[in-house]
Amino acid sequence: MSYYFKFILVVLIFANTSYVAKAGEGNAGLPQLDFNTYPSLIFWAVVSLILGYILMKYLVTPNIKSILNNRETNIQNDLVKAKTSSQETEKIKENIINSQTELKSRSQLIVSQALSETKQIIEKKEKDINKKLNEKVIKAEKQIMETQKLVIKEIISNAEELTAKVIQNLTDLKYGKVEGKKAINTASKNILVEK
């Protein structure tokens, strides 16, 4: 409480105690029904109302008004802060959504690039393997052909020797090497052509 308010209360208490002391000296009975006390009652009622009005106007009402103003400004400030924070959260949310879509597109791009690169690598390796296999097949075919030629030559030479021995042992005919080679070569060519 302020000092003025305390001072006024003390003055009122002293004034009322002196009046009560004087009233006790006089007639017995109810002071409210005694017409001699009416002017002092009216005076103190007016003084009390004026003091109450002054106290309400200058002490209580400004405090209430300042409290209400502070409350209203705090509410307005809180509303402004809430609005700005909601706008910021919306911006952050939009940024997060944009970054997520960007990350998805980047990851899809990376995955598609990786797939295309692996396809290219696989195709290149397949081509290399096919090339190497074709080279090996050609080489093997050449070796087979060379081996086949060597085997045929050996067979023909062995056939010439066997034919010469058979003819000499079984018949009395003369065996000519040149004629025998020609006959064996034509027979071997016919056999090879039939295969």
C-alpha cells in the first residue's frame, strides 16, 4: 500500500476514536437515532465517499487499467509472435518438402545413371567376351582343321602303305606308287565330300 493511503486510514481512525469517546460521555442509546449525530455522520459519509472516490480514481483504477493494458499488449504480442512463428513453420515445411522432392529427384537420377553405366559396362564386357570367344572358336576351328588335315594325311599315307602291302601279299600284281596314290586320293576325297 502507498504511504498516502496509510496516512489517510490513520487520520480516519483517530478522528473516529475521538468522536466515539465524546459520544460515550453523552446520552446513552443508539447514536443513529440521535439527531445531533446526523451532521457528523453526513460529514464523515461524504468524506469517506470522496476519499473512496479519490483512492479508486488515482490508485486502484490506474493499476487495473495498466494491468489490462499490459495484458492486452502481451496478448497482441503473443498473437503476432504466434503468427510469425506459424509463417516460419510454413516456410520451413515448404523448404523441407522442396528439399525432399529435390533429394528424390537426385536419387532417382543417380540410380538411373548407375543403371545405365552398369548396363554399358555389362554390354562392353559381353562384347569383349563374345569377341574373345569368337577368336577362340576361330582359333580352335583352325586347329581342328589343321589337325584334321594332318590326320587325313597320316591316314592316306598309312592307307598307301597298307594298300601296297595288301596288294603285294595277296596278289601278284605290281603296285605302282603313283597310281596307288592317285586312287587313294580320289577315294579319300569322295569320302570327305560325303561327310
